[in-house]
Amino acid sequence: MGLNLWTAVALYYGAVNVLCAVLFAVDKYRAQHGQRRISEKALLGLSLAGGALGGLVAMRAVRHKTRKPAFYIGLPVMVAVHVALLCALAFAGGRLLGVPGADSAGAGLAGEKGPAAASAEADAEGAGDADAAAGLPPLDGGYAYVRARVLERDLGRRVAVVEVEPWEWDAAGVNVSGLSAGTTGEVDCSELLTMTGLKEGAAWIFSYKDTGQTAFPVTVASVESPESFAERAAQ
């Protein structure tokens, strides 16, 4: 996916809100000049589709539909709903691609980008917020961390075949996995919200519930880019 997820979201909301505001203004003009009106169903439908903020601004600016509950109550409610949806999307993106710094090398799949946020690689593009790292397992907790490269993925089965790579950082304070470098096997990604960001050929830091496993398969709890992991570990 060549377009960053959040760029696409911003473009969509920008377009639909401008359109909704224009239609409110046009309908006001038509009402004043006895012309054919834009139906309330169309105005409310476009507002519900994400244009409520634009409609609300236009409603106040041109004093249109201000006495109809479906508008003066409905539009603020729709705005609140869409804000909640965007917050949920950011959180879900964080649960999916959780890192404190998503970048072109990857974007983690459990808590999403933070202060150094950039876009995730190719189809993994789209990031999250600075607080998302709080949703990741602790480095020294009950989850083991392993660096591995994705060899192939099966979206239908929600599994990926990976090869363990050598650990690159000082392991102090990190619960490093017992899986040996060079070994290959399957990781179960069913606990991730999505695995589309697991671009083949890219290296990731996987975490899984530590039960002393030294062989595959393992069930992944989170995934993040090596760069983001290094940033988090250095904090």
C-alpha cells in the first residue's frame, strides 16, 4: 500500500467534511431562493459518513438546520462517534503495529509508533501514538523476545514462517528467547489484530508468552521493528 494509512484517513475526512460543509451552504442558498433542496437524508447521510464536523461548522456559520434536533443534536453526536472511532483505530493500530518509532524498516504489531514516528514499510505503513508503547509487553516480564526475519506468511491460516536472527543488543533487562539463531519455524499470529504489516524479508522483534520454549511453533503476542525495539530498550 503506497499511501500511509493516516494520510489516507486525513484525506478522506478532509474531503468529506469540505463536501458536507459546501452542501449545507448550497442547501441554505437554495432554501432562500426557492430552488430544489438537498434532502435532509443526504445531508445526514454524508455527516454520518464522516462529514459531521464540516456540517456542524456550516450549520453554525450559515444558520441552517439549527432548529432541527436531527442536526443540532445529531451532528455533535456523530462528531463524537467519529472521534471515538479514530481513537479506536489508533489504539488498534497500536495493538497491531506497536512501536515507539515506526519506520521504513517495520512498524511492530502490537502497540504503534511513538515520538520518532514515521511510516511502516510498504503495506505496513500507518502508525500510531506516543503512548502506544505502553501496550507492549515489558522487556523483562513474562514474554520472551526474539529477532526473526519473515520468510513467508499465510494470511488465511494467520501464521508466518520465520528465521531466527542473532540478537543485536545488550540483553541486559531483556527476556531474550531461547530460540537459537538460524532456526526456522512457524509463528502463530492469531493474537494480532492483523498480520498484513509483516512484510516478507523484513526483520522484526517478536514477543511470545515465555514458557521456556526452545523450538517452534510459538504464538506471537506482539511484533515491532528492530529500530523501535532498540529505542524502547534504551529508554
